[in-house]
Amino acid sequence: MKRLKIFILALLLAAPAWAQVDSAQHVEPGRRNSPEQIQKPYVIMISVDGFRYDYADKYDAANLQALRAQGVQAESMLPSFPSKTFPNHYTLVTGMYPASHGLINNYFYDPQRKEHYSMRNREKVEDGSWYGGVPLWVLAEQNQLLSASYYWVGSEAPVQNTRPTYWYKYSEEVPFDIRVQTVVNWLNLPEEKRPHLITFYLPEVDHAGHRFGPDTPETAQAVKKLDDRMKQLTEAVATTGLPVNYIFVSDHGMTQIDQENTLPLPAAIDTADFLVSGGGMVVELHAKDKSAIKPTYKKLKREANGAYQVYTKGKLPNRLHYGKKDDAYNRVGDILLLTDAPKVFHFSSRKPSPGAHGYDPTVVKDMHATFYAWGPDIKEGVKLASFTNVQVYAIVAKLLGLRYTHAIDGDCKVAKAILK
């Protein structure tokens, strides 16, 4: 019994912050739609974490295939670099690359604050000062159009002192049926209290891809279950009779990595001179003494021998939008080590999971994400070439008739191509 108690305690201590939070709905008081906004359309923006661009066809997701056929599908959607969950979810709702909005990875170091951000640290996740840009729900609320979030990166923090009107702290314990019923309940609220923008997030496909790899029966089963859930959600929403538009996206893809031949921390790195952040596909080195940058860079170039790429922040490829000129919050490392698929940096004695993401999406096609859209305000039977995920912000803003004057990295080209 004593061993069991110790084991349970260890599990609780190891669990991510969101596994220990409340599952109650939070409602921001005193808000209502303005008379002008009551007439606006409705948008449900669904993200299925890790839903690779080809999964719907690879695993014959019949419901999703039918839904996308009613509207628009892109060949794929390129995530931003690094192709990780937190930076890309926040890019989808800000229209900005990670280095522009500041959430540069799931875990990173901020030299100015002398603090680490971690997606598993609830204090950081809920601290609005980490998040730049103007998320879609903030834009909506600023225009007196109500929003709701059943999970999305950033929705639990008061970004610009604003959360969605209806929101939840992240928990994977809430049954899907309850989440669907909550969405229906929101849409059945009186007009002045009814959200017009709803974000809805599902993690299960990503979990399967990591644990088993993207080309396995377990991931196929996760996609099939997700497909059934999309039918359940859309049929439930249809009972409201409201004109609802759907934006179905993912944050990144998934690929099989080399679990056996992982890369250790290079010997050229002296941790007395550098703070090491990251791992996997991207390792960032923050110099404690800037004079160490040049000699360490030269040593790393010699030591790499083609196993990984070495860059200083000022010399990163422009296609990554992650270099010195893009780094609005000065959070990117002074030296960066990038791997090519299927190689990963791995600093633990445990073997890494078989499925992973984070590579340069312009080089590794398996990193590509999914974009579908359908609904009364969306064109029918449109197929688009691949585009970058910074374009999604303008699509949703235009659907809801929300103007914005702040700078973003996307534009309106894709929005014009898909909206009626």
C-alpha cells in the first residue's frame, strides 16, 4: 500500500499543470453582444492537434471528407517554425509568426525576464504578459461580439486584459459529450448573450501519433474516432438552426523519428557559458557572456559534421521567420541547432516516443497541417494550394466582419479566395 501511495504521488507531481485544474465554466460578467453584432454569422474554429495534412484520406475519415466537400479544402497548411503545439495554436489566432507574437515554443527561456515559459506550468500559461498579438477572441470582445473557448492556447490568460466571455481551464477529463452539449447550450443562449466565435480543441490524434507513430493502427483508430466526433458535433450544432461556419485546422503534422540514433548535447557547449533551452529538433543556446558566441559557434560547426545545422540568430534562413529581425521579444537563442528528420536531440536515458514534430515545415512535408472550411458564408467545392497558417486570422476576422488595424504577418488573399 505504501508503494502504491508513493506511485500515485509521483504521478500527480509529474502530471502537467492542466491535469490538476478545475473543469468549471468561467464566465466574464457584464458582457453582451452589441445590436450590430447580433446579426453577424457564427464561427466554430476546431483544432485537432497533430492531424497531419493527409490523415483524412490516409485513414478514410468519411465524415470529414464529406464536410470538406461542401466547402473548401487546402492541399495542406504549413505550420510556422518550430512546428510545435503552443506556438502554432497561438499563430492561428493571431496571424503572427511565433517570433512575432512571442510564444516561440512549448518551452523556452526569456533572457529579459530571466524566466522559463512552460506549457506545463499553470502560472505561466495563465499570465497574459507572455502573449503578444491580438487573439481573435480579444478582437471580437473589443468589438462587443461575444466569444467562447472550449480550450485554446492563450484563452486562459488575460491577453490585453481580456479573456473570451465563456472559457475553460484545460482538462482532458471532460467527456466529449459534455463539451458538445456545452457548445449547443452556448448557441441556444439569448441573442445578446450568444457567442459568435467558438474555439474547440481536441488532443487525442496527437497523443496517438506521439505514442505509436503516425503510420500505426492506433493512430488510424484515433482518426476514425475523431471523424465520428465531428459528425456528432456538427449534427448537434445543426439542431440549433443557426448559420454556423466551420474552420477545421490542425497545428502541425507528425513523423516517425529515429529512436535509436539520437543526438546528445554537443561537447562544444559549455553550460557555464550558455543556458540550454529546447531539445528534439531545435536546441537554443542563450549566451551568459556574448563573447562566447563566436568561438562556440565555430566549434559546433566543426563538431556537427552534417548531423545537424548550426546558426546564429542573425543568420537563420528567412523562410523560418525566426531570426533576429523577427524576434520581437528577444526570446530566440543566440545559437540554434536544428536537426533534419528523422534525427532528434535527446538528453534523457529514456528512449523518445516514435512520433514527433517540430521540424522545418518547408523541408519536411510530414509537418504539414490540415485546413478545411464549410458553412453558409464559405464557397463550395474549392480546392486550394498549400498556404501558411498566418492566413487563418484574416479568414475568421472577415467571416465575422471584424476589422483590425494592428499589423499581422498574414494577409487577406486566402480569405478572399474562400469566402462568398
